[in-house]
Amino acid sequence: MSRLVIIGSANADHVMEFSHLPEPGQTLMSRSYRLEHGGKGANQAVAVARLVQPGTRVDFICHLGDDAIADTMIKSWLDDGIHPQGLKKVPEMATGSAMIFIGDGGENCIGVAAGANASLEPADVHCHQELFEGASYLLAQLETPLESVKAALQLAKQQDTVTILNPAPASTLADDVLALVDIITPNETEAEALTGIKVEDEAGAAKAAAALQAKGVGAVVITLGSRGAYVRHPEFEGLVPSYPVKVLDTVAAGDTFNGALMVALSEGLAMEQAVDFANKAASIAVTRHGAQRGIPYRREL
């Protein structure tokens, strides 16, 4: 049995919809409110679990609060096929939460309270060392402490596990962290934060991708929203276009892309084909409301 590992955050998403996003100092009445299961790590784990072929074990390492929403999340993840070994409820802590505002065009702004996500320390990562043994890929993000992300990347490299880092939320990263990354998947904003290069078109993406490789990253995939993704990889360099769809909600689109990319690569697809697979999954996700609720299943691709 092959194994894919995801480490990261889990949040309760409080989602409000508006005709447009509020300006600073402006108060708007939302048209709707809903509570969703979210968090970048959890979204990516769900995407992986829904897209893998039978016979692949999916492990998700995360910390949850000691509350009812955590119980509901765990049940839904188990239903999707995520293995429970890496899931931990932390006493006297709340599950992480996010406030998400969505405008008519699908654009969003998000604020996050870390909650139990902040308690995931390097020692907790090392407690799950056996999950890295035999894993073919690791997928991580930056909504948990950076020291823990680095510890997971180091463990993975010791096991010859391919590492994928989705550097979100946008942050600067030291070169010693980037050197542990086989594939990095920033969006335009995140690529600029990492390199100082503004990414407004394909030319900017090419410059940023080259700069990231110069810092020690193996391959770069810069997501460009509706335009697709720019790839710099030994097998392929250039733009892989997305699919034209009517966008309803972009929450978890990037997470769906990252989970799908890991699945496709783990199944032996070449990088260009893997990115196309990921674009297809993300294009379906943005046509639906919700984070994990909108992530497609393999049969839908």
C-alpha cells in the first residue's frame, strides 16, 4: 500500500457572503452565513483522500481543539478515508477558526485564529515518525508553526519522501527551509513574498520561478488563478492553462490544486499532466460553495 502524508491546519470556517467585499471601516450586512470545515491542511487532506485510487493510505497530521466541531470534522474525514493515526485533540484548546468574506465574483478575504494549530510542535511531528516511513510524498503549508513544518520536511527527506510545500499564507522563508523542498506551489502573492519579484503575468512568473530554483527548490509551480499554473521543472517549463468555468467560490481552490497535484505525481504522471489534473480538480471546486464541501471526487474528473 502506498502512503501520502499531509501535515497542517484544521479550522472551522465562518463564511459570510456579500455583493462586494467591505472597504476598511465599512460595515456590510451579509446575505448569508454558514459554518464549514476548513483549514489549508485539512482541505488538502480531503482533496487527496477524494482523488486517490483505492489502495493508497492517506495520513493527516494535525491538532484539533477539545470541542464538538473537532468531533464533527474527524467523523467527516474518516468517512472520506483519511487514516486517524495523525489526528489529535488537544485538551483545553479550541479548534482553529477562520472568518471568510466572499464577494459576488468569488474573490475572498480571510482572517485566521490558529487555536490548537499553534500547539503542533516539532516534538509532535517526531512522534509521528513512523507515518513518514514508506511515504512517497509529503504535502505541507504554513498555517502551523514553521519549526514544525521544517521538522516534517527534514523527516521526509531522511526517508527519501518527495516534499511539496504550499507556502501559504504568504511569508518569507529561509534558504535552509527552501532547500528541503522538492516542489513549491505559491500563488502570485506568495511568489512575490518569497522572491521580491512581482508576478502579474507569465514573464513575472518565469522570473520568480527561476529565483526560487536558485534558492535550492527542486521544481516550482506558480498558480495564476483562471490563467492556470506556470511550471519550471526539468521535464517541462511553461504555462499549463486552466479550464474556463463560472466561478462561485474560490475558497479551497488552491488547496484542491495542491492535493490533486500530489495525487497525480504519486501515480506517476509527468509534471505537465499532473498540473493539468490539478487544474481540472480546482476548476470544479470553484464552481461550488464551501471549502471541503466543494472539493470533487475522483469520478467527477
